[in-house]
Amino acid sequence: MSRIVVPPPSYVPPHGLLAGRSVLITAAAGAGIGFSTAKRCLEEGARGLVLSDMHPRRTAEAAQALAKEFPQAVIHGQVCNVTQEAEVQALVDMAEDRLGGVDVLINNAGLGGSQRIVDMSDEEWLRVLDVTLNGTFRMTRAMLRKMQPRGRGAIVNNASVLGWRAQTEQAHYAAAKAGVMALTRCAALEAAEFGVRINAVSPSIVFHDHLRKSAPEELLTQLASREAFGRGAEAWEIANVMVFLASDYASYLVGEVISASSQRA
């Protein structure tokens, strides 16, 4: 018996959740969660945005597209490899300067791949962990050094249901995302002492161009069929959760990992 597919709702209109805030987002060029979140932040009234990515052309194009659509906001793009501490520091310093202080950091950078453990090299394992987990740590550390003295700020991390759910050929990615969840919980307790909130969203399958290029369509269809709505999420549906966590509506959430999926095994 085939599962009924419930289509996504209409695009949710903005409610000014981030009015007057400034936002820094990693891995925000292209067509995935990062870019959708950048756009959603601006729709929700963010006064300024810095987006970063590893790809110079895509970063510039994404910043230009958003600046054209939201001329009232201060928008900048900067290339950043989150595995490099010097580039992380340069990104945070630039964002602080251009935005007059960063109110919200969204850690979206991550790297996946498919490989069975017996065939996985040390390089493959370490590369995924360095981008996905260590990159989130580096960005969080650099941003907390700015936010904590101000006594305010919000950090939202992008985790994954694979931090909970088992899947073959995903040991490196799942381990990294489980690490992001643990980092979120521990860092949140430390940051809360200074009035800074840290939480995470845990998406399941999210359809966008990059995913379709990196995984077989048959596998994507199979994974989507396991979800409660019988479909994968739209990128903007995950962006909505990130914006919520960044906003004052989540003022009493500390170290939470919100599942944006059905959690079906």
C-alpha cells in the first residue's frame, strides 16, 4: 500500500520575527537550506545580513540577488572555509564591523557523503567531521566571544535526524551531526549565563538541487516515503524553524534540538 503524500502548505507570510536584527549565516549560497534561511530572515525584517560560503561565485551571486530583492537591508557576502580558523575569524570580524554587531548566528555549514565504514578512509571521516562538527564549534566559539560581553544573541545550529537515526553509509555524517547536537546542549548552558541562546534544528530529508545531485533518486524517494507527510521538507520549511529559534518567540529555549521530521525509523 502506497503512502499518501500530503503536499506542503502555501509559503508562510512574514510576521516581523527578526525586525531590526542582524544575521550571519554560513553555507548560504546556492539553493539549499542556507539560502532559504537567509531570504526568510530578510523577509522577517532583519536589518542586515552577512552570508558566507566556500564558493566565491555563488557567494557573490547569492548576496547580489538578495540585495536586489531587499534593498532596504545591509547585505554582504564573504567566502569562508569553516575548517580554517583564520577564515572564521575574518568572517566574524567583517560581519561585526559591517553589521554593527551580529545578533544571530546560523551555523548551516556541513558536509555529507556516502561510504561504508570498511571502505572509508581517515581522510573521508575527518573531512566530514571537520566541516560539520569542528566548523560549527569554530564559528560558535568566535561568535560567543562577541555576543557574551554584550549579554545577548542567538545561535542556531543545523543538526540532522541522522544524529538519532541509523542509516547505512552515513557513519561519518551521523557522528558529526550527533556531535553538533551535543555541542548545542553543552554550549547552550555556558552561553545562557551571558544571556545568549543556542539551539538547533534537526531536519530529515530536504529536497533541493544539491541533494538531488548527490544521491540517487530511488533512495531519495524511499527516504521521503518514510516521513509522516510522505514527502521531504521544502527548504523554506526548515528555514521557518531556524527563524523561530533565532527570534524572541524562542526566548526560553536553551540547548533544544527541534526535530523537523516525523522521526520514522
